[in-house]
Amino acid sequence: MTKDIGGTAGQVWLPVCNTLVLAAVGPFSGYLQDLFGRRWITLCGSITIMVGVVLVGTAHSFAQGIAGMCLAGGGAAIGELTALAG
């Protein structure tokens, strides 16, 4: 896939940006769940994962792939920590 969108030299950034955003969003998901409710934050996280995966799947450039992986990482952080709390 990275060869198709012109990111062969920087393909390592796809999983790295996912992990970085996951680490950045993770500490705030519990606090946001306390403020707005677990249900709404979980739904927002699920929608964020879906939008990120669609963006990666339809990417025409490497920057779009990076943006999609960042969105998917943010949603994954919410989903992961919600699953641990449940």
C-alpha cells in the first residue's frame, strides 16, 4: 500500500503515528468518560476508528494515510481503555 501512495521511504511512520496518538489520547479518555459519560465517549471513539480506517483505505497520498492512522490511533486509545475499564 505504501508503494501505491508514494511513501516507501517513510512507511515506518504509519504505525508510529498510530502509536503516538494512542499514547497522547489515552490519559484523557477516562477523564472525558467521567465528564460526558462512558457511552458517548465510546461511540465517539468507535466513529473515529471507522473514519480513520476509511481514510487510510481511500488514501491517494501518504499524508492522507498518516492522517487516517492518527485518527484510528485516537479511536483505538478510547476503545482500549474503555474495554479495560468495563
